[in-house]
Amino acid sequence: MEIIIWIVIMLPISVLFTGIGIFAWRSRKPMWFWAGSTVKESEIRDIPAYNRANGIMWLAYSSVFWISTFLGLFGTALAGIFMMAGCLGGIPALVFAYLKIYDHYRN
């Protein structure tokens, strides 16, 4: 039963982060990172490349959740440990990666 609960929880989370990555990649306006913030078009010199980099960043982060979802089929303890490690390391990595992306494409 715990495997079913794990899958029911993890699948939507995995899809959500993958969706954010696809949305960022396809967006015509500059993708934002912080909740409630915006990035003006005048701030970014190459919007498609900036959004593609953001999309790749989010897709890479979603891989933690997809791998955790898959690992949950074999045991939720290992999957939970992998997800916790991925989140604890992934969140600071997201912030660092976004700041590098923003600095690289800023006018």
C-alpha cells in the first residue's frame, strides 16, 4: 500500500517540475525564478536562450523526483532518502544555477 501512496504523491510532483521546465523553455517572455518576481524583457539580451537554460535547469531538478518515483517501486525508504538528499542539495543548486543563468544573459 505504501508504494501506491508514494506513486500517487510523487507522480504529480514529478509532472509539476517537468511542466515548469517545459513552460520555461517555451515561454516567449523571460522566465522568473522567485515567487512574485518578474524579469523584464529589457533585462535579458537573448530571451529564447535564457528561457532554454531555465527550462533545462528545471528539467534537471525534476529528474530527482522522477528517479525517486521510480525507486519507490522497489522500496520507499531508499526513494525517500534519495528525494531528501536531492531536495536538500537541489534547492541551493537551483538558486546558484539561476543566478548564473541570469548573470550570463543579463544586459
